[in-house]
Amino acid sequence: MKRSVSGLIAVVLLLQWIIGWISNRFFPEASEYLLIAITQLGVIFCPTAYFLRQNHIELPSAKQKHNVWLLVPIFMLAIGVNLVCQYINLPILILLEKCGVDINAGMVGDMPEGFEFVLAIFFICVVPAFFEELLFRGVALSEYRKKLGNGAAILFTSLIFAWMHFDITSFVPQFFLGCIMAYTVIKTDALIWAVWLHMCNNLFSLLIQYRLDWFSVLLEYHPILVPFGAITLALIGIGVIRHVGKASKTQQIISQN
């Protein structure tokens, strides 16, 4: 029996909200890494894996070789997009702060060292990148493209992706990032590049939060150079992805003829 991808998304969002409510009400001091493991593995991965098994969905480029050289331009894209999102979100954060919203609630403390730093990288950068991309760009995007087309599917899945984080202070950056990752999957026909982009973005965000003082000084002394560099990196990354998409489409046409 084929199940609806909308039903899968509804289940994930409901479970995400329930886990968040239980942890905030009964376990406010619970480990952040434990909560990430529960939400990523239990709430996102298990329902998604069950859905894949029931519907026999083939993920983008599941049986194809990957262009390893894309590691660098997509890393550049991740940094550029992250910085662009920081600028886009700045007036929104100012407005939210004036409305009484605590915009520092999600900030982390001092940078951990040794094994603690490894744990932070694994649970904050690596784990969400794999499981969230499996759901949103692997399953949801593939299914909604069949019903809505590429453009609407990108916007709709990115909207749900941003909403799932339940954080009004990062809604716009998450939506913008979701659009870029969905575009990357469509152009490269490879889910792994969205995973890599997601991972690099999370890592860069984490480092910025740990070194916010350094980043603030950089913006103060280079108010034009930083946004210009961010846009340049993002455009280079998108240009490379567009080129890969055109080359892949051309190769498919040649192989069919």
C-alpha cells in the first residue's frame, strides 16, 4: 500500500513537537546531544526509512558515481550562503528583539575542547545533515516534484524544512538554505551534495557562534568586503552546480540517442 509523503511530513512534525514539549516540560536539563539523537534517529530517520521501504523510492543518484571535485565549490557555496543568510536575517532579528523575542536563546557557550568538540561536530553538524536531507531532499522533494514541479516543490519542502526547526529567529535562513539544497539536488541529481552542503553550513554556523566576537570584529572592519565575498562565493558555487546540471542533462540526451 503506497503511503502519502504528506502523511510522513505530518507525522514527523507532530513527533518533533511532542518530543520538544516533553523535553521542555519534564527534562529541561537533558543533554542537548541526547535530544538531537532522539529527534534525528527516532523522529526523522525511523519514519523516513519505513516510508522508503513501503514505497520503494529510489533516492537521487543512489546508483550513480559522484563527482568528487564538487567538494570544494559546494563548500564555498555553503560559506557564501551562510553569510548571505546572516545578513538577510539581521533586520528580522532586530525586529524580533524589539518585539520582546529572545534572539540569543539558541546561542552556544564557550567552544568545547577535545572529545567534547568532536561530539559537537558529530551531533550538530553531521547527524542532522544526513537524516534531514534524507527526509526533505531525498524523499519529500522527489515525491513533490512529481506532483508540483521543480519550482513549487523546492519552495514547499523548504518551507516545511524551516518550519520543522520551530525557531522563529532562524526561519528565513533555514528556508533560504533549504531552497539552495533542493536546487543542488535537482541540478546534480545527487543527494550526497545536499548532505555535504548542509554539513558545511552547520559547521560554519557553529564556528561563528563559538567565535562571535571574532566575526563581529571582521564585520566591523570589513563591512563591504565580507558581504561581497559571501555573494561571490555563493555565485561561484551556484554557477558550478548549474554547469553540472547542464552537462548531466546533455549527457542523458546523448545516451538516449
